[in-house]
Amino acid sequence: MASALVNEEAAAYYAGRPGVTIRRWAHEGRINRYGTGRGNVRYNVFELNKAERNEWTRQLITPGEPPSLPQRAPRAA
């Protein structure tokens, strides 16, 4: 799988979502986080769904769909 690592601001713009949502998706395991510490974390844009934006003004029309939740193994009884 190809990777294009970007900072939180660029990932949020690409997905059309706030930065806090990008961080939450990483915490939930929907997307991967690369690096640690403030300002050093990067996200792979190929794991995000692109937002629909106006061709001329770049104004957000529709945010990208959220990535799916990871599948969990069933709990033992």
C-alpha cells in the first residue's frame, strides 16, 4: 500500500473534517498514526476518504466518509 504522510492540518483538510476527528479516528484504530509527540505525528492520506470541494473556491461541499472501524475478534464466553 502506498503512503503519503501529512500533518494533522493537511489530513483534516483532505478529509473535510476537524483535526480532533482525525485524532479520534487514529485512537479508534480506523487510521494509523506515524510518529509521537506534539507536531511530530503524521497520517497517511491514502487511509482517508477525500472530501468533495468546489473546484474554484475549494469550499467544502461534502466531507469524506469516515474510515471503517477495525474488526474485533469475538469475545469468549
